[in-house]
Amino acid sequence: MNLNTDRRTEMGTTETETERNKAVISRFIEEVQNQKNWDVYDELNDPDFFNHSAPPGMTDREGSKQYLGGFLNAFPDIHFTVDDMIAEGDQVVTKKTFHGTHQADFAGIPPTGKEVTLTFVDMMRLRDGRIVEHWNCIDQLSFMQQLGVIPAEG
């Protein structure tokens, strides 16, 4: 008997489920965020997906797909790197860095041609190997300053 597959965490999730959840998030980052594979987006996000950090009207799976698509289109050379990944129970938290050049309109901001590098935190909750909830924490001030929308303090 493999004890690792039967051991339950405090959240009631097996260690193998936690590792599977981390693999799902790693795949999402590589195949959706970096490679822009929208079929994988649909595969990994549950129909009941809810994005707590998306703008109003874009919190469900399709709205969040449009929002992410708009972001990725605005930064066509964007690349996401996982700096840290922590998982417990049904939740996976990543600290990531993205780097890209603002080349198309996003959220009413016309293309600036500026390169942006920003570190942020995502938290996802999974159920049965699919993402059901998402929260995001990003330094919006630094993001806007790097785009030149808000003057940098100096």
C-alpha cells in the first residue's frame, strides 16, 4: 500500500490530489497564459468557474476568458514565470512574474510600446481537477507606472 496516495491533509484532500491540482495550474500557466491555447482554458476551467478579481460582467468562465484574452492580446510577447507555488487542500497559490510589451489596447489604455515586468499572486480553488475559483493580487500602481499612465514617483 502506498501511504502517500492515502494520506489526507487537514483539508481532507489527499496528497496526490494536491499534486494533481498543482499540475493543473502549471499546465494552465504554460499552455493557456504562455501559449494562448483556448481549448486548454475550456478544459481546465469548470463551467461553474468564478473569477473574484475580474471586472464586473466578466467573472464567469466565458467573461474571464475574454478578459484574459484581451490582456494576452495587448501583450502579445508576454511570458509568465512561476516563482513559487504552494498548495494545500483544494487551493493552489502561485507567485508569478510576467514580462511583456504593451502593443494593443487593454482596458481603455491605448498601446504604449512599453515593456512591463510585474510580480503578482494568484490563488485558485480546484474541484475534480478543474479550476472553480480565482483570486488575484497585483500591484496596479506599479503596472500603471510602468505603462506610463501614472507618473512614477521620483
